[in-house]
Amino acid sequence: MKIWRGPHDAAWESIQQELHATYLTDGLPVVPPDAERVAAMLTHNSYYPEEEIAVLPPGFASATAGDIAICAVMAGCKAEYLPVLVAAVEALSDMNFNLVGIATTTGSAAPIYIVNGPIADHIGLNAGNNALGPGHRANATIGRAMTLILQNIGGARPGEVDMATLGQPAKYACCFGENVAESPWPPLHVERGFSEDASVVTVVGIAGTVEVNDSGSPNASDMAQTFAQSMLIAGVAGGSGLLGGGEPLCILPPEWAAQFHNEGYTKQQAKAAIWERATLPVEKLAPAMRVRRMSAAPDASAGIIRVAEKPDDLMIVVAGGVGRKAAYAPTWGGTTQAISRIIRTARKKLAGT
């Protein structure tokens, strides 16, 4: 490590204290959103500051391009990231996502952002090794900017509106790309009805992640068994529950996807293989939980709870690098649907630019 030899900014600490005192930060230092930085970001993307992008829950406030740009600057985003943020805000505002519930629950729900298409490579979004972790500016700052947008525009301030009992790291930032280059299957956005050359962001409300480690199984069937059994967590079956509904997110590394593909599994068949093995006998639940869940379970007569109503409700995304460590991200126990939106990178130039 070496000491930074650049000029000392004497005003930096006072600026941080000022912004933190007005509840505009996420607890970490931010880039001061001065007029020059915000204007440069808007001009680069041909947005007027007053242009309304969406009405954003939970406070149902107008999210303008200027507001979004301020949060983007504070998070450390480059100007070319702004179109991703705009599309993500549009997705969050879709009532089927139920941001009101996700942003106000005492649960640990948080939106995560999956980016597909040419823009992912253009902005350097990581889809490979450590895709869910640190080390890449685009991943870190886009996810962080969306948290600031939810807090500062949507009104989801921790302890006031965001009432999470514990929270989770994704509440700081979680944005990644799909590793399309190493996936044998159609990418997520194509599966969801978009053209292959489209740039798309998909927003998913998750309640955390669970690492699924299977470095020893010699075939896809056994790997499906490992993944399925890793999804059966009794503690997420209460209330409206994660088991029996929602859209569980299965993040498979390339080596897992290749094993399924080499044995002839399509993505739909891989989903079915996991789904049919992911059943929790109702007697595994505590009595009160059992009564509560079985009253709404599709397979109540069979005495089991499934991770989702049908195989196609599972989402499979290929991401990550070398290794056979996958991840399960249960969707939030309230009513939520994953929402996808086109990322528009080409706009008419502003007058005079």
C-alpha cells in the first residue's frame, strides 16, 4: 500500500458530514453531487433534469432524470451507467414488483439487478468470477445508486420506512451481468421475450442468498438434487412464504450449466429437474408454521411444500467464473414478480448540445 500523493481536499470531510446529516447517504462516503458533475451526466445521456422517469414507491414520489443523476454521482457511477439506472427505476415502479412491500417489510427483502445485452460489455459489468462480490465499478456503483434512489427519492429510509429487522448486504448493492459467453442456454432476457441484441435489466426481489456447493457429483441429476435440497429452508416458509410461490432465482456457474447441457438438458429441463426434487415434507415444519403454510400450499393433499408452483417459475441465470459453487436466491415472501425493462442508450440530443 502507498499513501495517495494527490492534492489534499480539505473540504471533503465537512461535505461528507453535511450530506450524512441530511440522511442522503447510505452510511459510506459519497461523491459530492455538485452541479457540474450532475449536468455532465445528464448531458452525456441527453436528459433534461426535470424529465420524469417514473413515480417511485413506497413514497410515490416523482423520480426525475435529475434526481437519478444526483444519486448516480453520489454512488460513483460513470455517465454511461445512467441508462441502466433509468430502466431499473422504470422496472421498480411496476406495481407487479410490489416495491411498497419490499421496501417497507420487516423482512430482509432487497431488489437485485441483472443486466443483459450489449451494454453489459460496454460498461464493463462483471458477469464472471466474483460476479456478486466487489472489484468492479459498474456492478458496485449501479447497485449502490439504486439503493440511494430508493432511499432518497422513493423514501425508503432505514428505520423510518424501511423496517427490516436485520437487512442483508444486497440492501447496499447487488448488480451483475449474465455470463452469456459461457452459457450453453438462451440468456435470461431472451427467455423473457426480448431480442438477443437488446440491452435489458431485470429486477428481482430477493431475501438473501445461499451458496450451493457441489464439487463431487458426477452427473446433472445429482447436482439437481443438491441444489433442490439447498432450497428447502423451513424458516422461509412462514406467512405468505417463499416456499410454494414466487420465482426462486438459481444462479448457476458455467461449470454447472455445462454439465446439464452436456447431458442434454435444456434450461427448461434443468428447471424441472430441480423443481421436482425440491419438496419439503410438511411434518418438517413446526406446528404453527405447518397450519399456516398448508392452508395455501398447492400440494396440500400430498403433504409436501414445493419451492414454487411450477417448474417455469424458477429462474436460471448463468453467472460466475471457475468453480462449482452456485447460489440460491429465494424471492421475497410477499407478492412480487421479476420485472424486465429495455435499457435505452440512444436518445435525441438536447438542444444546443
